[in-house]
Amino acid sequence: VYLSGASSSSLSLLTSSLALSLVQLLFGFLFLKLFLLLLLRILFFFVLSF
């Protein structure tokens, strides 16, 4: 009984850490997407100015 409880708690900890890393990856991807859009907009303005 103690072994099963420990394994289930470690499994929940593993899934929570995995979900946290997934959320961090998603936020990083969104931040990179916004940064690339901003960079493209700045380049577009530079091209229009020249």
C-alpha cells in the first residue's frame, strides 16, 4: 500500500513537472512568435523608408 502511494505521488509529481515544462515551452514559442512579428514589422518600416 505504501509503495503504491509513493509511486502514485511520484507519478503525479512527474506529470506536474512535465505539464510545467510544456507550458514554459508554449510561452517561449509564443514569445518567439511575437518577437519575430515585431522584427518583421521593423524591417518592413525600414524598407518603406528607403
